[in-house]
Amino acid sequence: MKIARISTHMLRSSFTYGAEGGVGGNLHLRGMDTLAIRVETDSGIVGWGEGFGFTLCETTRFAMDKLVAPVALGMDAADIAGTMKALARRFHNFGRNGAVTFALSGLDIALWDIAGKAAGKPLYALLGGAQRQLVPAYASLLRYGEPALVARNTADAVAKGYRHIKLHEVKLDCIQAARDNAPAEVPLMLDINCFWDTVPQGVAFCHAVQGRNIWWVEEPVWPPESFGPIAAVRQAGGVAIAAGENLGGVAEFAAMAAAGAVDVMQPSVTKVGGVSGLVAVGQLARRHGLRCVPHSPYFGPGLLATLHYLAAAEVAEPLEVYFAELATPPYPQLVPQGGFVAIPDAPGLGFELSEAALAAAD
């Protein structure tokens, strides 16, 4: 079974996130873009993948169309490991993280979708079988920067059934606003996006948020691949530390684990090498006694692939769901109910992309 055709489709949608009028720290997102990657085999099976993402979609698309796709045509779609290894070696001199790696990740996801469809099995079955039919979800709130908006959106997320809330706030009054508007048993995760420049700043922040049922502080210091400082924050901060969304491969996660930098690994399936990379990082995390909670603030095949991974994982961990509403979502049926997402049972990823989203794609 050979790769016969590869095409890219930019799914564009307007969105709302509870802070209309230009307030917040995500103003670079004028629309919610998803780069969908369609792979067709010579036997007619079609698989879909997704390459990261957001305002970088056009760059990833260029990497796929101009570099990866011409080389991948004719390669063995059934030998995912062999094909992806050959492509990784072919393109390593373009960097081991960035747009080319994101394109390769999207291709890997599509090949796993094809594998499931060829076998007549859902993706989770290829990953060892479902350990659960419902995967808990956590609401990943965008940065609002104002306590009143944080309070309102936190309360809204709780009302919709979420029992885990992630913030992207750095101001203590905003974090406290969330704490005051969620039940005490609902943990908060704090994604700082490498906001602090020094270890003392990161440690001081961790000390300041203690006692508020904080599940983890995510990427406390800049830069994200400087594992020594992250480890120093972890050692002195007194709260769990998470990181990994900005890492481009399993080797970087191995280095992060060796440095003792984190309690929680956060591979992003659209960056780390697709489903294959996600599985490898999960295995690495288990060997080091760490949690693996994937990063997945997107809406396309990457989110769906992450759902299947979490359904098959030995330990139940929550699925990250961006707390935003799209006018034209890629998968309208992929919506949490009561704080959980049901896994689809159809072969491959289990859902097909929305006709409306594809009709509006360029």
C-alpha cells in the first residue's frame, strides 16, 4: 500500500472565547486555523492528519507541499515506522523542531488513520485497546488578563461540566479569581508560557500560588528547552512542574527527563512526531515514573488522535480542550459532555472532517 497523493487544506474559522472586544493575551489569533493533511493510498484509503498550527499553519503547509510531500509519494503507507524514520533522516538538516517536523507529524497522524481504516479498527485498538470509553477533559482557557473575565469564564467552564481548569494567567489576582469561581476540589493548571526569565522569579511565582489546589505550573521559565533552570524551579518551587509542548522529538523529552526537570510530560502530537511520537514519549514517561498529559489545544485530527491515545493509556489523564467556540469546527461532534469526551468506534480516527469546514477550506 503506497502513498499516492498528499494535499493540504487550510480550515479557517472565526471563534469566540469569552473576551470579545480585544481583551486578553491571545490577540494574535484573529481566526482559528487548522492545517488538515489528506493522504490517499493507491488502494483508495484516505487518512487525515494535522500539522501545527495557529498562525504558523501557512509555514507548515509550505513545508509539507514543497518538501515532505514530493519525497513521501510512493513510500509504504503501511510501514509507518520505516517511512517516518526515512523521512526524518532525509529532512534532519532542516532542523529537528519547527515547520518540517510539524509537517512530518501531520503525515504520521494520517498514516495511523489509514492503518486503522485498513484494519477496520479504531485507532485506540491499534494502541492496545480502550481502557475507558469516556476521557475526562480539561478546559484550557485563553489568557484574559482581567480578574472579572477570568472569573466569568471559569464559572462558565465549571457550569459546562469541566472538573479541571487550565489558566494562561500570570497575575495573582487573575489566578485567585479562578480559584474563587471553581469548587475547591477542581484543580487549576497554570500555563505560564515561559513568562519568567530567571529561576528566582519562577520559584517566587510557584511559592505564591501554593495552597490553591494547583495541579502543575507549566513552562515556568524561558527558554523552554533549558532544562537545568526548569529543574531548579521544580526543586525549589514546591509545586509540580509540567513542560514539553515546545519540544520537537523524543530525544528532547529524554533529555528533559534525565535533567529531572518535570513531573508531567506534555508532548504535542502535531509537533512531536505524530501518534508515533506520542506513544514513544508516553513509554518514556512511564520508565521515569512521570505523568504524560498531552498538549492538544487544537480542533482537528491532532485533537482526535490525542483522544484515542488517552483512551488507550494505562492511567487516565485529561484531554486538553481549548475553551473557545468555533463557527465552523472541523469535528462538530467532538464536544465534551459533562466534562468527558466519548471516543468514536469507527475505523481510524473515527470521525470524518466536517463537510462545511472542508467546503470553506483553501
